[in-house]
Amino acid sequence: MKAYKLNQIENKRILGRNVKNAGNSDKPLNLFWAAAALELNVKSSEVWINISSKYNTYEPWISIYINNSPVCRFMAPVEPQWICIARNMNPENQNLITIYKDNQPMSGEELHSLFIHEIGLSDTGTFEPLKPRKMSIEFVGDSITSGEGLAGCPSEGDWISQWMCASKNYAVQLCKKLDADWSLVSQCGWGICWGWDGNRNSVMPPHYKNVCSVMWGDFQNSLGVNEPYDFSVKNDYVIVNLGTNDNGAFAQPAWKDSDGKEYVLTLDENKKASKKDGTVVAEGVKDFLKTIREKNPDSKIIWVWGMIKLTMLPDFILQGIEDYKKLTGDKKVYSLELDAMEDVEVCDEDKGSRGHPGPKTHRLAAEKIYNFIQNLQAEE
């Protein structure tokens, strides 16, 4: 076997947000976000990876795909360790190897991280050029986009990293259908204006401009989490799937901040979000679209929702989108309601763990967004 550091491999593709010069220095490659990946096109009878991780409680999980098909999934070791991920392949054939981080960054932890140190090939193995993909898509979301519930049986209820499997989510499925590169920015339980429990700090928009600032502490800062993201990848589409947790918080008790201030979400006479609280969400949507457009001047933006039913807020999300479009004249912003897990999942094979959307809902979401984008392209 011959070992290669990442900066010795010219033919590689790094998917997901990262720091400048990632994979082109002596430092190991850190995969920050869910479904972040390293892709290699190899001619080799075997492929090894030297990986390590750090974590307090929630370990990173890795999925390995060969030619877009899953072959194995495992927990990352703490100390650097060589692991064989392919063996006895025909060395004359080219094989696309995709190494996924299956978990989101665990924002409640200081250490959670996954490092790829080296790649090993057979002595005569080579890294071949990768075929460029047709487009690039960024996704912004919550636990649904993080792939929570796509591992484990429907009865699993523990919140553990083992049940996240971002490599199987609607975003990756969509990108494979469209021949697109992907990048995910997502956090379980977070929202537009507040999180699942009403926490006003559990919101995605303030972190959008940075590499991975949902993480914290000196160690994470040394990895570059608070660096401004350079947006050098020009996204053809930005797909936002936020609002599920803002919606669910209406069923939770009041939330108190560190100063003891209490935030109470209220309903109207129809048991929908009150105008007072709904307007906050509409303003949040409008403001976030401004930020996304600032960093993605040429992208089409699609706001999707509904894989878990939104009973309180869809009208206010739509209001925020329309308010933004009227204010800016931006004609490249769209909305799309997706099929709800409550309506489409029938048997256990359809369902996910932890009460989250399962394989069928993710597949239908990918298909619906695919058709929507196909129609947009046909109109151009």
C-alpha cells in the first residue's frame, strides 16, 4: 500500500463548507457539516483511509459509497487508524469513492470533529480525474436536512448520533438525480427565529455567513469555525428547509433566556400562530432571504417545507417570502410544499427513527424538488 496525504492528491473533490485551502496543506481534512464528503476517482485494487475523531459524547459516523452505492457505515475511531474501505477491486476500472460524514456538527459539544489524514491505494493504484458535475446546490435546514431518523428502526427514541444518516437524505438524493455537488448547513432542533423549545439562540440565520460557527470553544476556533465562509462555490440553487422547529415550539412551555426573560408563543382563536408571533417569523424569513441573496447573487432560491406537517406557520413563511420579493423585486425566489410523513408513510420500511421522516418521505421530497427544478429549467 502507498499512503498519500490530501495535499499530495491532485484529483479530489471536497463537498461541504470548509476553510480556505482545505485539503491542500499538511493538516488533515476536517469534515464539518452533515453529508460533507471527500470524493476520489481511483484505479486501485484496494482503498484505505487513515481517520480520527474527537468528541465529548456524540461520536462522528462515516458512510462509504462506491460508484454511488453504499458499502459500509461505521463509527470513527478517536486515534488515527487505517481502515480498509474497498478490497479486491479490478485495478483497471475507475471507481468513484465517496467518504461521507453522516452527522451534523454537534453544537452542544466542544470537541466533535472528524479528520481524514491520508488515503492509501495499492502500490500501482492511481487517482484519476473526477468528472465535473453539472451544478452545485446548497441546503439550509434542521434535523430533516441533517438526516436524523434515517438510521435505526421506528421505535428508536434516543437522541444519539448513530441515528443520523445524512448520506441518505433528500438533499443528497436530489443532487444525485441532478448530477450536482452539494453542501449542507443544518442543525437538529434549530429554526428561523427560535428552536424546537422556543430557544431564541437556536437559529440558523446568524451562522450562515461563517464556515461552521454553530460550534464553539478554543479547539473549534483553531479549526476555523468562525472564519467567514468565502462562498467561492457558486451555487445554482439554494434550498432552505426551515420552519419545522419554529412551528413545533408553539406546543412547548415558555422559554427563559439567561437573564430570566420569558418568551411565550401564543395562538389565535383558530389555534394557528398569533399574528404577533407569526409576523416575527415572516420578518425572519424576509431578512434571511436578504442574507442568502447577498452571498448568492445569481442563485435561484427555493424555500421548501412540510416533510413534517406545519400547522401553525406556513402562511407566515409564505408572507415573508412575498414581502421579500415585493421589497427587492427578486424574481428568482420560489416556495414549494413537500409531502408530509404523516400522509405518505404506511409501513415500517417507510418510516424513520425518532419520529422523523423516513426513507419514503425523503425520496418523495427529492423527486418533488427535482421536478420543480426541471420545470424551472424548461422555462429558461
